[in-house]
Amino acid sequence: MLPGRLRRLPGSYAAPRPRPPLTIWPALRAVSGTRVAALAAPPEAVIIDNIAALVRERYAEVVWIRLGSGDAEPGALVLTLLGAVARRDAAAAAGIGEAAARCARRGDWAQACRLLAVTLGAVTAPRAVLVLEGAGHLDRALDVLGPALLPALRNELDVLLISGTERDGRRLAPHAQVLGPRQLRLDHGAAAVAARARGVGLPPESLGRLVTVTAGAAGACHAALSAAGAAGDLDAAVATAGTGPGLLALLGRTMLARQSDDSRAALAGAVRLGVWHPRLGSALGLGAAGWDAPWWLDLDEGWKQLDPVWRAPLQDAGAAGALAPASLTVLADQLARDGITDRALDLYLEAGEADRAADAATSLAADLAVWGCWPAVSRLGERLAGDAGPGTVRPARRGWRSWRPGRRAPGPEGSRGQPDGTLPPALPAPAPAPAPGPAGEAGLLRPLGPGREPPAGASVHLLGELQVVLGERPVSRWVSGRGRAVFEYLVVHRHTRVRRERLMAVFWPEASPDAARNSLNVAIHGLRQSLRAAAGEQPVVVHSDGSYLIEPGLDLWVDVEVFEELVKSARQHLASDDPAAAQADFHTAIGLYQGDFLADDPYEGWAEVTREHLRLAYLDCLDQLGRLRFAAGDYGGCADSCRRLLACDNCREDTLRLLMRCHSRLGQPQLGLRQYHSFVATLRAELHLPPAPATTALAASIRRHERV
């Protein structure tokens, strides 16, 4: 039995069973005889069937793992690898499961990798290979685990990584022989041989154009030739297409129209999950689907995979729309029952099932904590808040009050922090039961009193509604409004001593010195009363030499500080040409921004400059994250960033154009045009201006169904 309840979709471990005839792909010979090899190229450059045929021929056993976005955290990747062990020897996986999870929680990745590598080597045949498909999802996990995992695995079995992105080439180069798109390309001769093998009679000039349109990308050429019989006139499609993905979208649209409703529904499920199984179709009440379409790959154990080269083109062709929200909910329920909670959460959110999503997130948070996936835990609340509909109460802050991003509970050795210097969030703890008041009523917090254990630390949220948690006890009542404001000021300036006179000048500028001093004393007295209910006798605000300050020994986490650190880090990653790391930091920073600085104290004059500075930084994060997501092909994520930015600044025309392009590429041109018309009305009403010519031209291109 593995620790926690989170499991991976079984199809993630099913190896492909190649269908003949195979396209001759000379470049693949370069990975033969290499202990660690990597194909750092986008899906259209890779032929999965050929890779499967090669490894099945060369090795006695193939361990195939299909990675997803959930494996971006090192702890999640440890769980995924342990799942591969469990499929071969459940007892061996159970034997190292708790030790691996413990290593993950304290960030001891080297030891976790050694455990996994040795055990995986022990439960596989002497000549075995580990294929990690979708290694481009690993992001931070690759940086953290690469130096430890790949050398450890190399001693036990060969490793082949299929990245799915070109950008990982430099990151993989120190550990593997790397082949990029240029080395994997098909030339005209190889394409001609592939066409003859499939009985596709393309004229020489059309074959040449096919190679030109696809830029020789092996996967795209293979997919187009495989579709020749089912899609009709390949010659005409090649003549009209401008790019490889455009060609496949054109072919896919033609073939989709000929598919049965059940087949389209199965495809819509695979677009979301990457794989599909008839059992999932049965759960949705679907009949038999047709598996002869060229986008299906046969896998072990009856699973089917949507060939990655077809995924984006079919999305552009509208393949995802065949499942209604009710069907998505049924599918999510099935996955949740099987412990595949992360994928279930995605589907609940897409279906608009807020209550089910919250339940799934609660379960998922505990399981992610078991595996030390602290950044993923901290993003859960932000995801729930981001997907809430208009008028919905945002649950991220109150519902996740016990989570403290930037801290974690000490491990058995009492260690804190992580080797890479990041600050992970605390383990979730149930909110303390309300202590009965003097008359026995619930809901009143009783002071801890002298002699009780002082809190281990404190967290202060200044972005949005003020929230202060000391140890695990929230400050639920502020005796003095001025005392609360003084506390906010001291937290913001906690790295310096704040003189008494400075506080008097900030908060009582027009009072006489004696009156201001008296008001300050009253505010401090009320502040200490408020804090004592949660902190007991542990000092939080101290007075020394005429100055007030936050107790220096208090382990304090402040969301504003972490937000600014993340923004700075993201910009540094951008400057050093590391978009994946920049995207991760921007995403986490946005999750911390739960509202404007001191949003519930909007009239504090001293906070105005800081509030505007942080708001502009937040808008820049949304803008940068949207552009990074668009460049990475994550059009849904980009659209989300654009919508959130426009909600804050509804006249950002560059953001509106980016959102329109996202909808167009997602096969939703009508939504892009709807956004355009809404924006034009807003611009006319608020600024009395017409849209820019570039915006009008973009709308015209979308109406003509051009790729934008």
C-alpha cells in the first residue's frame, strides 16, 4: 500500500503497441546503444509508434511512464515513479513507499532517487528501459531530480526521455545524449518511402510540399500520411495548408465529421486525459467507439492514447466539445473514486462543479502534502478562487486559512526549508475547535494563558483581507482599530525599529504630542489584547528604547515579502532566458495576490504608495504569465491570465488582442469576436475612443477563420 490516496491514471503506465506499417525514421538509430537519451522536440517531430517498436525490439522489458503537468513537482514525480514500481512488485513499492515519501517531505531528493532507482532496477528484467514520455512537463522536477535521478537510474537500466518541447534540450544535455528537431527531421527521400509503404500516391510536387509545410517534422508527416485514406483528398489539403498543425487540423476536421457520437465523446475524453479506456466510456454510458482513426495509438491492457501530434490540431478542430458538463462530472466522479484526484479536480472545475471541486481539492491537498508538493498545495486555493464564477464567494483565503505558504512543519529531524532555498507551505491542520466561553457558548477563543507552549511562528496576509495566524490560532477579533493599523505598519516595517514619534506622526498627525502619545498607548494596549488571545504570553509586539517592533525571534511569514521575492525571481529567470522557471514563479506570485494591499483598510494614507506599487506588479505578473503561456502553446492558461488582467484593467487593448488570439487557437472564434464587441462597447463608453486598427484587423482575420 502506497502512502496517501493519490494515484496515477493506469493508462499513464501502458506502453504503446505499434501498428504497422511504420514510417522509416533514420534519425532514431542515433539513440541505439545510449544509456540515457533524450528527444527534445515538440510532438510533431516525434513518431511514438516507431519509438515503441525500437524499445520493444531492443529490450527485454519496457517501463513506459506518460508524464503530465501534475508531475512538475519533484514529490509528485517520486509518486509517479513509485507507481511504476508498484505495477511490477506491490510489496517492493510498499516497502520503500513511506521512506520515499519521508524523503520527499524533507526535500532529500538524492536519497529518494537512490531508493527508487535501486528498487526499479530490482523489479525489472536485466535488460530494461525506462521511457519518460512528456518529460517537458517536469519543469522544476527536472532541475531538482535530474542531477540525482538520471545518474542513479543509469546504473540500473537505460533511460529514454521524450520531452515534447524543444526548450528542454539545454537542461537535459548534461545528463543525456540529446536529439532536437533538426536531427529528427525527415528528408524528401524518407517521406517518399513512407508514402509508398502506406500506399499513398502523392505526386512528387505534393510530397515536396508536404515536407515543406511540415518542415520535415517526422510526426506530422507520419500523421498526415496515416490520415490519407480516412480524410479524403490529402493532395488538396496539402495544397491549401500553411503549416503542419494547420494541415492536421484540416484533416482532423474532415475526419471528425465522419465519427460517431460515441467516438467523438471518447476523443473528447482523451483530449483532456491523454489516454482513454472503454471502461471510462462505459461509465459515461457510451457505446463502442471506433479506434481505427489515425490519432489513436494502441496501448497495453486495452488502453488507447491520443497521439500527441494530433492533440493540438484536434483541439483547434473542436474535438473537446463532445462532452457536456454533466458527462465531465460523471467522468470526474469515476476518477475520484479511483484516487486520481488531481485529474478529477480539473474536470470538476471545467464542469463548474464548485462543491465537488472543493471536496476534491481538500483531499488532494492532504495527499500532496504527504509527498512534499508544497508549491502545488499553495496553488490549490488560487485555482479554486480563479475558477469561481461571477458573484461566487472566493474560497481561497478563508477555506485555506490553515495553509501557510512559505512554511512547513519540521520533519523528524527538525529541519526546515528545502535544499533549493524555496519556502514550502505548512502541512494542513484542522482549525482548532472553538473553546467554550464563560457561559459555555461556542465560537469564543480562550487565551492560551501562562505556561502554554508558545506558537512556532506566525503568518500575516496583507494582500486582501488582513489575516493573522499565530501558531495555528487565528486572530479573530481586533479590540482596537488603531491597534490593528499599528500592527500592519509594524509588520510592513519589521526589519527596522519604528520610533514612537514616527507612529504618532503617521496615525495622529494633527494631535498634540501628549494626546498622540496617549492614543498610541491605548492602541498598543488594545493590540496586545487582540494578539494575546492567539499567542498567549508569547510576545509579538515589543517595546525597546523608545521604539516598537515585531519580536525578532518570531518566525514570521508575510505574503507581501514572498510575493515581491517571487516577482523578482521571475524577472531574473526571464532575463536569463528560462521561461519555464519564470512562468512557475509568476503563477505562484499571482496565487498569493488575494486582493489589493490592506484592501479592508482602504483609507490608510501611509499604505497608498505600497498598494499601487503591488497592484502594478500584480498586473505585470498577469501580463507576463499570459505571454509566456501563449508562447508555450497553453492557450487556455493564457486566456485565463488575460481575463483576470482585463477584470482589473478593462481597457488594456494589447491584452484583449491576446485573449482573442487564444480563443481563435482554441477553436472558439465566436468567443474571440464576442470579447472584441464587448471591448469596443467598453472603450466607447469609458474613453470615447474607437479600437486600434490592429484590433479591428485581428477581428477581421478571425471572422475569415485565419490562423492568428
